[in-house]
Amino acid sequence: MKIKLLIALLPVLAIIISACKKEDNQVTPETPIDTAAAKVYVAGYWGIRSCLWVDGVPTMLSEPGLYSEAYDVKVSGSDVYVCGFESKYAVYWKNGKRVRLSDGSSSSRCEKLFLADTNVYVIGYLEPDPNKDIPKLWVNGIDVPLNIPEDGRLTDVFVSGNNVYLTGWYRNSHDNLVPYLWKNGVVEDLTDGSVSTVAKALYVNGSDVYIAGYEVDDYYNAKPFYWKNGIKSYLLDAGSDSQVSSIFSAGSDLYIGGYKRDSTNYMYVPVYWKNGGLFTMGHSDAFNSLYRSFFLYNNDMYATGQGYLQGKNNKATYSKNDNFIILADTTTSVTGEAIFVK
């Protein structure tokens, strides 16, 4: 689907991902990883193949020759779940075994997953034509009907008790993006649609519902904020050109993760907010770090995303607090999309 605002907003969409050479399933990591404190899982893609790194060691998930990317990873006990797409199919992998969720009649993909007890919730979309996306929710592999607008995307899923929450957006008649919250089949628009707004991440704690997102101004700069039970709080002003993509709480602390443009060198750097205070994570000044996935473990903040320079290949990277780790620095374009730590 052609999304004019987001194309202008996200510089990474201008990068052409180069085709990769054939690899073996195991690839030697570029940077040694300290695994003494935690096991770090990163999902993403190596060239045209979906990939899962565990403590820096990558394993290809998709079949050779099939274009595939992975966007999310969750771990429950000894089971590792990764979702994404392979060829035209929306898929997830459980311990490396592929499960197809769509029939391949149109392009489709999975973008987020959530594990609740023994249930697997996956969100994504079908693309029957280039100008239309149909949001999808699969529960244990079953397509669940949704009474939501078809011209848009789901962005996050969260399950709390018997309640299922979804966030997403659709395009209105003025070509603006309208965010919404879906709870057990009931849809609530979060804005009046006068300003393009994206609800990007969702977290529920008891009766409190947190949603992180951003507004897009007429110059395609993003202004990040979050809602708590419908009350909006801005994190930075519009000139910051900043996006947020993760939100969660730990104890009484609220964390929001994303990236912002540095005012000195105009590169994007990974940041997070803790109770409104802004912290910059480890990164390289040599290239942009568009981090979209954050995870707190033993008071350490982990994050991953795309590292790139215009016209150069992406580098798969992640950060732990102030430390910056390159997972793969090759002639092939490599990207990390999601991180999980246990």
C-alpha cells in the first residue's frame, strides 16, 4: 500500500535492500556478545531471508530463495515465536517450524505477536491490491473477523485477562491517518482525524490503558506523545522529528522507547523516556539508528532497529544501555526489528 506520509517520514523506506548471497543457516557473528547476564533474542532479516539472533548467533528462518522478513519475537518457557512473512504468506515460526496464516492468494504479513497462556495472538494484514490493506488478527492460527476500516493497519496487540486490545490506524477521506483502539470488538477513534496521527504501541496495566504514538505535521515531522486512559501527554515538540514505538511499565515506572533526530548532526539516535525523563542509548554517530523495539530486563534497557546511511547497506545492531553492539556488518543489508530478553 502506498502511504505518502509515512514514506516521507521514514527515511529507511528510501533504502533499496540489496539481494543477499546464499548463506548457510549458521553465520558467524561479527561482534562477540556477553551472555553472562541474559539471553538476547533479536528478530530481523539478513538480505532477503528472515533471521533470528540468539546471543549474537544468527539462524536463518526462511527457505533459501524466498523473500522473507521477521518483525517480532516472543519467548515463553523454552518456546521461541517469531512472526513475519515468507513470499506472499503471513507466517510465524515456533522453535523454527513455520506456520502459515494466509493462503497466499494475495501478499500478506504478520507484524506483531502476543502470547497469553497457551494462546498465540498475531496481527498483520493482507494486501489484495497496492492501494488497499486489510488488517488481520489471527488467534491460534484462526482468522478472527474485525469490524474495523480496511484501508489501514493494526500496530499492536495486548491481552489482559479476558480482554483483547488492538491499536491501529485507517486513512480518512482527507487522506489523514486516524488512530483507534479496539477492545473486544468495540472500536474507538482516538482523534477527530484533522491531523495525521499514528497509534504505534499499546500496554495495559490493570485498568490503565497506555498508547504511544506520534502526530505528523505539514512538514512531515513527527511529534511523539502517549495516552493514558485517553489523556494525551506530549514527549517532545514537533521540531524534534521523533517517533515512539514501545510502551510498557515496570513497577511504578513508565517507559516509552523510540528515536529522535540529533540537533547537531541530524542523525537519528535511539532514546527512551522513563517517567518523562529522556535518555539516549548507546549508538554510533556514523549512521542513523531507527530503533523500534525496547525491552527492560534486570533494570537494563535493550533496544534494536535499523542502522543505516543513505545509499549504504543496513547494519543489524542493538543497544544495552550505553553499549552499542553490531550483530552483522557485511556487504549484505541486515536489519534487526524486534528484541526479547530473558
